[in-house]
Amino acid sequence: MMRNIKSRDEAARRGAEKTKDKTKGPRKIARRYEVGPCYWRAEDGREYFFRAPTLADGASLWLLARDSRTLELNSAYSYLLLAGHFADTCVVAERGANPVAFVSAFVSPAASDTVFVWQIAVAEEERGRGLAQRLLHQLLARPACRSVRALEATVTPSNAASRALFRSLARNLRVPMSAGSGYAPELFPGGAHEREELLHIGPLPPAARGRALTEAGDVEHDAQLLETTTS
Ligand SMILES: CC(C)(COP(=O)(O)OP(=O)(O)OC[C@H]1O[C@@H](n2cnc3c(N)ncnc32)[C@H](O)[C@@H]1OP(=O)(O)O)[C@@H](O)C(=O)NCCC(=O)NCCS
């Protein structure tokens, strides 16, 4: 159970203070303050914990993708790769001890100011609570995204939920979203794949990242935990 939850604004303010003050406490605390692991309570009282994945999460990510019934299911190996090599830009949400949602992403090797969201999935029973939105805020608040000025993703025309999610993100961050050509059907084997449209959200000024940080969750519990373990 969560105790002593501060308001998000208060948590963000304290996080910013800790991040700025390099003379107090171990650097590890300051860095973690910037990004979370974070707690978040949805309006209906459900509580979630956001963190980076570990290799032990690879199978859960695969199961969440499989059970989404919308995402293209990649090999189990690829989710291990994500959890192992791209943990800095992937986020897992847990309820209780169970992973119930994730976002996988990477900073584009060709454009280090762009984070590309590969997949995002929320377990069916957790949907409609703002969890996917929160995962994206978490992602943008990570140190690995410090230099990021745009977020991109591809969506198929039939995936209304995905499109609504990214539109909502752009609106919440108060930045523009544009759509361009992503991957044409003929690029896929058999040509039976839907068109993938490229969504571009940005430019993301520091204020947008600040908004993401404020919305990313409540750091208080983790701070207490870290202070206990490092003192
Ligand atoms: C898409 C998905 C991740 C959304 O998760 P979620 O936690 O329910 O989304 P949120 O509650 O954060 O909603 C974010 C926005 O999307 C909208 N939205 C979510 N599901 C929607 C749906 N089925 N139809 C229309 N809009 C939807 C919400 O209304 C909200 O918009 P708002 O801020 O304007 O109200 C989830 O439905 C899912 O896992 N789908 C299967 C996998 C998938 O398609 N992933 C995306 C492609 S990578």
C-alpha cells in the first residue's frame, strides 16, 4: 500500500530541487528523482508503479503484447532484447506485483533528438484510466530522453485507440502532431499489411518535458526507499 502520497506538483518540485542540488546526497538519488520509478494513482483509486524493465520482464512484455490482440506480436527474444538493451527507454507499469502495461521505445540512432515509440500495450482490464498516457509521460521524463525534441510512432489507419492516445499526448504537452508516410503495405512480406502512418509529435520545448515530468507520477515512495538503502 502507498503511504504519504504528496501531490504530483509537490513531488515534481522536490524532484527538481534534488536534481539541482548536487551537494546533497548521493548522485544516484538526484538522477532517480529526475525520472522515477514512480507511483501513480488513477482516479478510481487503482495504484500503479512505473519502472524500467529488467530481463525478468521479457516474458511479461511478450504476454502483454500477445494479449493486446492488436499489436503485432514479435518474438519472445525481441522483448528480451528490449528489456536488456533498451531499458532506459522502456517503461513497465505494475499493479500489485504484476506487470499490466508497457511502452517500448528507443532513441533513434539516426536522429538522437527523436524517440521512437515501438509498442505500447495496456492490459484490457486496466484500459481507459489514463495509464498509456502516463507511460508516455514517464518515457519523456527519463534521462535518456533529456535531449529528445520529438516523439514518433507509426499507427495503422484502423487503430483508433492508438491515434487517440498520441493526439491526446500532443494536446496534453501542448505541442503539434503531424502525420506523414511511414511504411507502405508493399514493404511488408505478402503486401497484406495495413499502411503504417508516421506520427510526429513536436517540437518538444523544455516546457513540454517539464509537463511530462510533472505528470509522470509520484516519486515520494521511491525517494524514501532510496534514502533508506543508501544511508
Ligand atoms: C491504445 C492503448 C495503449 C490505450 O491505453 P489506455 O490506457 O486505455 O489509454 P488512455 O486511458 O491513456 O487514453 C489516452 C487517450 O486515448 C483515448 N482512447 C483510449 N482508448 C481508446 C479507444 N479504444 N477509442 C478511442 N479513444 C481511445 C482516450 O480517450 C484518451 O484520450 P483523451 O485524453 O482525449 O480522453 C490500449 O487500448 C491498448 O493496449 N491497445 C492495444 C495495443 C495497441 O493498439 N497499442 C497501440 C499501438 S502501438
